[in-house]
Amino acid sequence: MPLTRRELLAGALGAALGPALARAAGANAKERAMTERTVKEVVVPTPASDGAGVLLKRSIATPTLDHLDPFFLFDHFGSERPDDYIAGFPMHPHRGIETITYMLDGSVSHRDSMGNSGTIGTGDVQWMTAGRGIMHEEMPHAGPRRLDGFQVWVNLPRKLKMTAPRYQDVPSARIPEVALRGGGRVRVIAGQVEGTAGAVREIFADPSYLDVALAAGETFEQPVARGHTALLYAYQGEVSVGAASAGRGRAVPSPRLAILSDGDVVRVHAPASPARFLLLSAQPLHEPAVRYGPFVMNTKEEIAQALHELRSGTFIRP
Ligand code: CO
């Protein structure tokens, strides 16, 4: 339900006066306390090279932004020149995280230590829970079209870091699409939009991963659980985030990552021309985290253990 300006002001007032007053306000207290998420910070992606020399735009896992609990990496790879990506990501390990690959265009072949292999093509998602350990290879194909896509890492909580590895391979056709009233549409990779549940489920961080296309002049409004970390990545056109209908939103051009403030709902508007963006949210873990290359663990000792197992050939367990 759209928030009126009055309701927003009431929410701000409620927050300022404290929970006791909000309780005293009675049945409407909850609704009045609804707040809109706004842009806290706009991050300009950093050019980076990873794997055997794949050029990409990195927004999380950079010298200035290590992580946004529980997101530990946000990469946008995309190029028309095969030389920028063809070297790929030869065999490498992961432990303690989930890696999510979403292809907009082109394709990547993968194979791993569990005996899985296949191709992730246009519109497909691979949600990999690395858990206690997996070795895999991700090799882009030089195609007639550009290569374009994203990889995101979501941290696993202490109790699941050593869980058995698991894949959720989701072909494009299985990703639900919700048509918006203004002509746009949302691909629901994870989470929920207007009662439509995403293709990827049963992930600890209770993530939402939406790919949204807006028509010129259209506004998208989406509830986001309070307390969850939320970010928006504009990759086509320009959007305005927060207080959208009042024309006071913050402009987010592409390609940019916008870190959102806490709140209950986010409103994104495409002012002048069509725009596309990812909207991601997940529950933060609030646990100590130590990153080393493709591992994210809770302690330095656990990182040393992973490296020791790699060297001694015991990293992959049957
Ligand atoms: Co990998």
C-alpha cells in the first residue's frame, strides 16, 4: 500500500517519540511506523580482474567496501570483447558461502567436484551453497552476443558453514515473472512479489533477489523486511529511489550500487526512460567473519584449516 506523506511523517514522529508512544497509539501504530527505505550511499563499481583475467565491475569486496552483511561480493561482468572474459575462472575452491550467478546474456559452462556440469545461459540462475567445500570451474563462451551477468556471494552462518554442498540450478523458464501495471515486469529469482514466490527457496538468509524492468514513468513499490540489508544495482537507464512520486528521490544512474537505509518498503521510479535494476535483500548474520580469497569463515583458524585441507587433498569430502 502506498504511503502518503502524512503517514511517512507520522512514521518519523513515531520513531522519534519512542516505542512507548507508538504502543499507546493503538491499532494503527504498526502502520504509522512504516518507513520508506532511502539511499544511504551510492557506490561506483571498481574495475577489477578475477579468475584467470576476467574483467568485471566490482561493487562489494573492494578496498572501500569489504562486505554488507551478509553480502560478501557483488560482481557485474559484461563485455562485447571475448578477450575480456574468455580466460574464465579455472578450477577453484569455495567454503562457507553461497555463490549466486545470474546471466543476462551469453553463457558460462561449469563443472565441479560433485560431478555436476552444465551451462548457465541467458536468464538462468545458479544458486550454489558451497558449504564445507566445493571445487568448480566457470568458463564463459565467446558468443555472437555480449556476455553479461552477475555474481553475488551470500555468507553462511556458523552453524551452516560446514553443511553439505548444494545446487539450485534454475533455468530461465522456471523463474516466475510478475507483470507490473505500468508495463514493467519483475523476475522473481528469490523472495516474493505480490504473492508470487521466487524460484530459489530454503536459503538461510531469507534472501530476496529481484530483476526489475520499469517502463518510462513507472514506479515499483516493494516491501523489504525491516532489519534486512538491502541494495539496489542499476544496470540500465537511471532510477530514482525513495519519495519517488514526490519527485524527491535520489537519482541512481547505471551502473551503480545503492545501499538502502533500513525500513519496510522501497519505491523505485524510472523518471525519463526505461530502466533495469536488481533489488537484493537478506538477513544480516551479525557474526565475526574472516575472508580469504574464495573462503569466508568465522575465524582465522578455520581459514588456516581450509588451506591445510586444500594442500593435503582432504578439502573435498565424500
Ligand atoms: Co566460484
